[in-house]
Amino acid sequence: MTCVIVVGAQWGDEGKGKVIDLLTKKAKHVVRSQGGNNAGHTIVIGDEEFKLHLIPSGILQEHTQCYIAAGTVIDPKVLLQEIRQIEDRGITVKGRLWISPNAHVIFPHHQVLDQLQESRKKENAVGTTGRGIGPAYADKANRLGIRIGEFTHKTLFRDALEHALALKNEEFTKLYQAPPLSFDDIYQEYQSYAEQLQMYVMNVENRVYEAISENENTLLEGAQGTFLDITSGTYPFVTSSNTVAAGICIGAGLGPGHIDHTLGVVKAYTTRVGEGPLPTQVKDAESFLNHQKDREIGTTTGRKRRAGWFDAVLIRESVRLNSLDSIAMMKVDILDKVEQIKVCTAYRLDGKEYQYLPSLTQDLERVEPVYQTFPGWMESTVNAQTYEELPENAKNYLKGIEALCGVPISLISIGPGRDQTILLKDPFLQEELLRS
């Protein structure tokens, strides 16, 4: 095995950062290929916590080469801040981080437009992060975007920015009655960023292809989650990129035939940040978790995540959308003190039972979950070193999830630390470990 995808199989915030950090022990190359700084991965190493928004989580393993590929949108100011922050903590970035010239750049006019549009939508707002991600992708589709290649080319950048900003300022002043932005101010500030980022620019897609061709372990790092996908997610409460495995491939410049294993990351329950349906939501989420203690505050947004029971209907759909080979089950320890644990096995809508998600988001908001109840284990799992050491009811819960979702569990997380992990199958080696 040489190429593995790690993809969020719910609505993001599943714990992908930890999984990626663990798998990069055997990966030489780590690629981020969609989304922008609206994503966030939190990795705990010993007593230290790292929050990354653009740089691949693999940067924390000193042997890796890390790439931000063509499918991403990059805020250069945020990226430079992130580089400085992790360098200040002793992590080497230069010579290890590379940016595709085909990735698009986020500018102040994208952020202003993001906030103006959300404000105008009022009750129909979807809860964006306001970081300009959607407008940057919209400019990409409208052939008005500026890529890293043009951005780091002084003459091309000036001409492209002048053209784009003239159109945006007309929109600001005439449609939103907002003041125009200064071309000179933006150009001077962002030209400085371009000069600082020039050293990181490389033909990323070709280098990643070469690495896979040479059988060097490569990890494709997904951002957000499956049901935030612009095409397959709970539209319009979605992000602006394709977050499923196929979208990760496209953003990295790879065809699906290059992928050896696709690992979907899920929590032992379900969470969601922002607006949109969450069929299994528990109104009093604090009845089974503590948002602060259990790390259920958004890495990027700082918002409390809504929470509910595990949704097997959702994950079966995720298995189909991503061609999942296995799943990583995260945060099993959060359920250690729950007496009765529910799992959604079907949806009931207008008197009929469904085994799949309805097409209309409005219908998904109306469904009634059909639950199967599992007895809790009522003891700590955090010190378990092997699958056999888990409580019997915890193992029964995990086996039940596998049966309901039709996909094996290859990794179990029982805490935030690197060592609080039980690996049942190495996606790079495909070694099945014994378990009772």
C-alpha cells in the first residue's frame, strides 16, 4: 500500500487530525487538497496541543514532506501566521512544506463579500466562518480567481488584482452600498506575502504523483466532512468544496485508481457545528458530554458543537460516497459513563421507514430517528492498550456499529493522546490484528 485517503465521514470535527498524525509515522508525504482555513485539526502530543488550519497535520512528524495542493484556497496572511506559530514551537517548516501554483488565493474582498452575503441572507444564513472561502471558490468557478502562480508573479499579480478588485468594488458600492476597498493598500500588503511564500511554491501535483509511482507512502488529508460536501452534503448547509474522497483526489491531481485504502473517520456519536439538520441531535447534549472537557468546541469557529447519537444511516451513505475500506472510531471514551447508548438505524418520515438520507434537506430536518439501544459499559476505557482490554459492552457496541454500517473498524481512539489508540489494521500494510 502506498496511497491512503483519510476523510471525515460525518459533518467534520471527527478527529481526523489525530488519525493523520498517527498514520504519518509511516507516511513520507502528506497532502491537503481541498478547503481553506475554514477547517481545523487539533493534535495533542504529550502536554502540547497544536491547532492547524491550512498546513497538513503531517508537519508534526519531522520526516514528512507536506503539500497544499491545487484544490485548496489559501489565505496567505493566515498561512504565514501559522508557519511562524509552529516554527516558534520548534517545528521545521522550510524545505518540508510546498504549495501548488494552481491553488487559489483568498483576498480581503472575498472576506468582505462573505460577511455581506451572510448578513443579507438573514434567517437563511448558513453559518459560514466569514473567512472568504465560498467567494474565493465562486471566483474560481467564474474564472476571476488569482492562483498562487499568478500571485507570486509580480506583473501578473498586479494586473489580475486590478481587474478582480474593480469588479468587486462595483458590487460593494452598487449592490451593498458598502465602501470600496483600496487597490494600493491590498496590493502592497499582499505583494509582501507573495514574496515570503515564493520559496514554498512547487509543482505539487507532479511531485505527489512521482512519490506514489515510487511506492513512497502518501497520505491524502481530508478537511471538513462528507456531509459538508458541496455536491453530496446537506445543501445548502455545506462548505464550498468537494469534501468526499473523489474531491480529495481531484484537488491533489490524482485519479481514483491511485488510491489503495480510504479510511473514514467517525465519532462514537455525532456532532455538527453551525446550521443544518442533525437528525439524532440530543437537545441537552451535556447529558452525555462536557463541551469543554470533551473537546467539543470548534477548532476554527470556537462554537460549541451540537451533539447526538451515532447515525448509522449517515455512515452507510458515507461508505457509499467515499468507497470506504474501513473506519476509525474516535472518542469511544466519551461514552464511558452512559448507561444506555442509542444508535440510529433508520429514519421514519411521513409514516414510512427509510434506510437512506432523503434528497431534500427540508425532509432530513423532519425525519424521526429509529433507534437501537446498546447497554453502556460504565467503566473507563482510557487505559486500554488492546482491543481485548476493552469492556465487553464496548466491544459489543463497536461490533454493532460494524454490522450496521457494513464496514470494519480499523482504529479505535480512547483519548486525545497519541498512545490512547488501538490499531486493528494498518491502512498502509493491511495487517489484520487479532481481536476477540
